[in-house]
Amino acid sequence: MNAPANGLLVSLIRAGIIQDGQSGLLLEHARNEKKKLVTYLIDNDIISSSQLADLCEQEYGIPLLDLDAFELTEIPPKYLNTKLIEKHHALPIYTQGNTLFIAVSDPTNITALEDFGFTFSLHTEALLVDERKLQYAIQRLADPTGDDFAKSISDDSIGEIDASDVDDARLQETAESNSDDDAPIVKYINKVLLDAVRKGASDLHFEPYEKKYRIRFRIDGILYEIATPPVNLSSRFSARLKVMARLDIAERRLPQDGRIKLKLAKNRSIDLRVSTLPTMWGEKVVLRILDSSAASLNIEMLGFDDKQKKLYLNTLAKPQGMILVTGPTGSGKTVSLYTGLNILNTNECNISTAEDPVEINLPGINQVQINPKAGLTFAGALRSFLRQDPDVVMVGEIRDLETAEIAIKAAQTGHLVLSTLHTNSSAETLTRLLNMGVPAFNVASSVTLIMAQRLARRLCPHCKQPHHIPDNELLEMGYTHDEVTAGITLYKPIGCSECSNGYKGRVGIYEMMPMSENIANLIMEGGNSLQIAQMAIKEGMMTLYRSGLEKARIGVTSLAEVNRVTCV
């Protein structure tokens, strides 16, 4: 970390916010996470952004500017040097005469002022801003696909969104064959794709029926009907999407899989996984948005409580063993695993993953795309990994006995193995492995942690309202007598312009079962999933349902949502 950042630490020590002995550790942690010190302090709640801004204003006598009141479009484009902005976490705001005013959250960041001044041959002055507001402003400039950008796109410019990696000759050929008729289709599909990104959809469904054609978005795990274009355009929609995904347009009898790389702006592109399925009334096309930038790999964002977070981090710190994440499709298993891998991703660690498909691109990790047609299976990739001197191995999914055996062998020979399974609960995961044919002693000796999870929709903070439920009903639902006596305030969804039906975003609900001596003995004795679950609860495991009740109690989600995603 550079010297200027240390100046901020001195001020924080003087104010009594941090201890003198902590400064070196904080700098090291910020460096490891590749963050500016000021960003690290705010993100980890060591000090609030408003508290830091007030402290710096008093300490350094620099006026505090409210970035919300400033229009970012008024910044002269010639000063928007992306490299400098990202490097210094500073934003040039405006010029006055020969002076360029720079918005910073750390007034001791002299290097930023010097670099901007040297680059543009101007005198520079610092303006103090709130760190959170600065983050948001830089993000808005870097990612123009927000609401403002999407609203500003006219019908004329929608057709200019670039589907890169598409065979230009094929696109040209398609355009020339019926350019007048297809131009509206191109614009319409581009508009739908842009709308999906803007609304934070994970999947898009283009569905033909006998008398209807509908387009649906999956937002926060729920499908919403977005549009119903004329049914006679069905074949044109599927043809356009297949051209973009480099699929065979003539083949309408068999399912096909492909990818689209959609370039939305100069510095923002999104990968889409495309799947076609022949139905009675035409081809259904489903697009999965694989947006690596949208996936937050911050452990604080997953939804763990303190006990669960500690258990996950302690298990990740072990040099060997197996961590299994289980849950249905779309329950956030990949993000949970990648958050763990992101923590382990250091210069000292060799990490290899086998996935189908690779959904999140993470630098520093050797990611392998499974290709069964070419003979590259999970088992084959895993065998190769063990000859590549690995420290950590991640297998996208354990589907068969062969993969399970190799993964267990890796866990027993000094490697940390992370993988997923499709089961309903933590205890059922163990019996599933046994049913696959894995010997009981291998399961008991290799598995260290099983994590079952679901994704529940978050209540919108802008419109949620208290929901009164009688005490006797709360007790029946599973809340303890002490909790009810202390008072529980539950909330219900209402719906506003900021959300979808009262919900915005999702949060994980977790059931974590560490392998204990008692559970290992039960497995060896041939115990069933019910017995294993009872033993785990006795040892302090919080079930999925109980974890969901806790999320409802603290106002993160609603009871209805907990009941929807978990089973009592």
C-alpha cells in the first residue's frame, strides 16, 4: 500500500477508531483483497462512510461535496480516463480556469492529484466525497447498463447492440435475405435482451404455442410474462437467436446448445447460454445470462449468520477434506462455491475446477469446461487434476460413482475438494453417496462439511410493511417461547416502483452439517438420513426451515417466502 493511505490511518488512530497495532494488518488485508484502504474500511464496517467523511472534513478542512446532487453527464468526457479513475479510486468532477477538481474519499491520496494533474497538464484540487457515493458514481460510469442508460436508448440505436463472436458473413447473409422484414426483429430482440439485463433477470424464455407466443423473464427465481408478440413471428425469433448463437438454422428437429457474447457497451459484455428445444408449435429458446460482473463473491453478501460463516471459513482453512454444497437447480450453489474459491485464490494456492458450463470467470483459477462429446467428463478432468499438483479442486457436480470415488480419493490424499450434489438436505447427501456405491468408511473419513441451501427473495426495503401474526401461530410455526416473549416483528411484501411484487434481490438460506464423530459412527452403522439429521440437530445444526425463520425474524424475507423455498 502506498504511503498516502498511511496518512488516513494516522488520522483514524488519532480519533481512536482503530488501534495502533491494527494498522499493519488492515493494510495487508486491503492489499490481499486488491482494494483501496478506504474501500476496505467501509466494506468491512470498521467505520461508516458518512462517519469517515465527517472526520476527514474536520481533520483536513476540505469541503464535503454531495455527489448525489452532481450530474455525472456534465463531466467533460476528455477527463474520464478509466485507468486513472480505477487506479486511484478518484473522479474528476469539473474544471475552473486552470484547475481540475477531483472527488476523493481519502484526502491523503496525493498521488491521485499528481497523476491527474500530470496527465491533463492542469493544477488539481481535492474535493471530499462520501465513499459509498463515490463507489456508486464510478460504477455508473463504468457500467452504462443501468436504468439511465437503458432509458436513454432510442429505437434507432437499439439495433446497434453488438453480438460479438457471431459469424459476420452469416449475419450479413441473413440480413440481406430479408432485410426489410427482419430489421424490426433484430431491434426487438436486442431491446428484450437489454431489458432483461436491466431488470436483473437470470433466464429468458421464448415460448411458441398454437395461438400465442410469449416471452418470460426469471427475476429473483420467479417467472414473469414480459411480452406476447404475434405468434406468426415465432420462426423468425428462433432463427435470429440461433444465428446469434452460431447454431444450425436448418435443424429444427433436435435440441441445440450455443453461446452468445453480447457487447452492450465499450467496456461491458455479457455471455448468454442458449438452449433450443423443438416443441409441437415451434422451437422454444431459453437464454441463461452468465454475467460474471453481477455475481458478488463477497461472503458478507451470501446470507450466512455468524456461526455459519465461521464454520465455512474454518472448513476452507483446512488443508484437506471435502465440502459438499447441495440444493436444487438455481439455488446459488455455484456462487457459494466460488465465494470459497475466491477466498482461497492466492499466489500460494493452485486451484483447478471442472464445470459444465463455466459460469463465473475468475482470474487465477484453472477452469476446465466439461465436454462429454469429446470424451472430457468430470471423472476424466478430475484424474488429470491430480497429476497437475493441485491444492484445491472443484468439481461442478458429482453425478456418478466414478466421479465420487476420484473426488473422495483426492480428499483423502491431502487435497481440499469442493463439489455439488442435487439432494434436498444435508443428511440426504450422505445417504445419496452411499446409494451411489461409495463405501461408508470413505464417506465418513473424507466429507468435512455439507451445506444445503436455498435462495429466498429479499423483501424490498422501500415498501415492506409489518405483518402481525398471533403469538400462538408463531409458536406453531417453530419460533421458541423466548423469541415470542421478546417480541417478533415480521414483514410482508407490498410492491413499489423499486421492486417486483414487494421483493428485490435474493438471500441464501443455509443448513450446515459438519462431520462429527457421532455422525461418522452413525454412517458406519448404516444409519438412515432421518437418524443422521436428528443427530446433527442434537449437535446444534440449524435446519433449512429454522434458518429461514431466522431470516424472517430479522426482516430480510417474509414467512410466505420461507415456506415457498423450504419444507417444514
